[in-house]
Amino acid sequence: GSIETNGPGIVEWRFGTEQAGPLTTKSITFDAADAKSVSDSFVPTLTAGNYWVKLIVTSPNGKNAESNYKIECP
């Protein structure tokens, strides 16, 4: 994912998944207005279906973005 700020500060964020729930909260420091990439990983249960994953910013304000992924089992 990507987080963009309009000035310096510390942003707390985490991913949440439909299959694994909330992942560990992390923080990233911005020295000025900027955009930075963030990532995390988890091992989903291999059950066929369509699922969502969210990038959740918890501080300094609440924002989130969602994307979908599909698991296909032969």
C-alpha cells in the first residue's frame, strides 16, 4: 500500500484481512509531505473464494483503503 501525508509526522497503520483479522500495528515517520510504500504479509487459509484486505491508518487520523483478492483451488 501507499500512505501520503501533507506534512511531517508519525503515522500509525496496519493491514486488516477478511481471513486473518487485524495484523500488527506499525508506524512510519515522515520528515515532510511525502508518500511512502508500506507492506506486510500473512498466510491466508487456502479456502476458495473472494476476500478483502484493508490498509488502515489509525493515527493521526482514521483513513482506510480496501482491495480484493481471489483464492482459486484446483
